[in-house]
Amino acid sequence: MSGCAGVISLLQASTCQAQSALQTIPSDLELFSDTGRIAWGERATITLRLGREIGDEKPDWPVWKDTIPGGLEILSLSKIDTLLPQNNDPAQWDMIVEQSWVVTSWDSGFVLIPEIDILGEKSNPVMLQVLPTRIQETPELIPAAEIIKVEWTVLERIEKAAPWILKGLLMLLAALGVFYAMKNWKKKENIEIETPVAIKPPHITALEKLKKLEERKGWSKGEAKSFHVQLSEIIRTYIDARFAISSLESTTREAAGQIELLDISQSHKSNLILALKLGDKIKFAKHTARPEDHMKTIGICIEFVKHTMESPES
């Protein structure tokens, strides 16, 4: 017993020393794990986050395929995503670049993931403890479960048949509708029918205006403020028509809240909100942006319209 107690004390002391060695270093780059201890074959999720501001240099992101630094085996990895900062993130961050790796290990001991260096920002090193998995010497055989006969009630049978009954009713209604339409069509065969005026879809109007605005390049003529005013009006008018919301008369903060509720990818929502925020900085804070920032902003709006427009089938 005294020998076991000595081993446990040694492990606890090693864990304390490892934790004290990995003190938090103020940085815009964060590397962390969802757990500090796993058994053989168990999984841990390692996450790398980089806080960025509008106009920052594109990061040279690490590419890990089979293992990550430190020797942990990669089971799966997420895509590199761009997210909006949370309430507990630094106020100067305009966006967050994030990626996660699900890892495991089959060797006992402590695994140290060294610090990561991106654009001069260094993350904290991360340490995991890997413990051996205890198994029984003789696996216990579990007998097969008995077959249970299920008795369906009348209500349950009706519930299971409800989709087929509904489909039959819909087909009957469709047939009656066709019959009624054909009957009326014969009666009105000689009646002149007015051709309805074609309504241009909102994405067509938005893309036409965005292309004209992009070709004009108002920012190169000292019209950066006017350019972003028109850009905000075009994209908000499209959003209101496409998703049946009212953002045109809202502030950028209120419009961002409405955009966050849309059923589209998080990347497109985040990029559009960043584009609107850049416009606010130029319009109200007298912020000076680079020509490539203006081009990137209108490019984001064009891509947003293309990826969210209604398909012809709908």
C-alpha cells in the first residue's frame, strides 16, 4: 500500500509541476484542450484560435494531417472557420480564425504540445496526461436478450399509416384540381389572358447594382464614404427581400443581430457583418481603408448574394 501511495503522490506532483510550467501568456493566439487527462484510445479535442482585426495580414495556418506536434494521433479535424468574437474575447478582435483536431494516444505518460507561432503571436504549450486503460482479465459473456413481441394499438397503427393516408389524400386533391382546371380551361379558351409582368428576383437586382458599384471604384475617386453608404443600402435591401426581415432602417448592431438568426452558413454571416462594420468605421469614425479592403468588402457582398439567392426550383 505504501508503494502505491508513493506512485500516486509522484503523479500528482508531476501534474502540479506541469500545470505550473504552462502559465498563461497574453497573446492573440490560443491553443487549448477540452481535457487534461485521457486514457488509452480516449479522445481529446485540441483547438487553435487566432484573434484578428480588419486589415490584418493573412495567417500562415499550420497543416497537421496524421499527428500534431507532441505526437498525438489525429482522428478527425474541422475546417478552418471564421467566427465573430464572444463576450469574453478581447474587445479589439474583429474576428476569430479557429480550427479543432480530435486526437488520441496509445502511450502512457505526459504529452507536451509545444507553443505555436503565427504572425509573431505565440500560444501557450498544452500538456495532456495519458493513462493506461484497465480491463478485466476474463471478459464476461452476456447472454442474448429475449425476443420481445410488440403489440401495436389501434392508435399506433393509425399514426404509422398517417403519412400514407395523407399522401393518398394529396394525390386525390391534385387529381381533382387538374380535372377542375381542365374543365375551366375549355370554358375560357377564347378569353384573352393578360400576360403577368415579370418581377425581377431580388438577387438579380442586387448583383447588377453591386457590379456597377464595383466597376465605378468610388473609393479611388475620394468617394469611400459614398461607396459604403450605397453598398450597405444594396445588400440590406437584398436581405430584406430575400429573408423577409427589416434591416434597412436598423443600425449595424441591430442588423447584425438579425443576420445572425438567418439559416445560412456561419462564415457567410460573419463575413457580411465584418463588411458592414468596416463601412461604419469609414462613414462615422473617419477610418481610412486600403483599396484592397474596399475590393474585399464588395467581393464579400457579391459572394453572399450568390450563395444565398433562391434557386429556380424553389
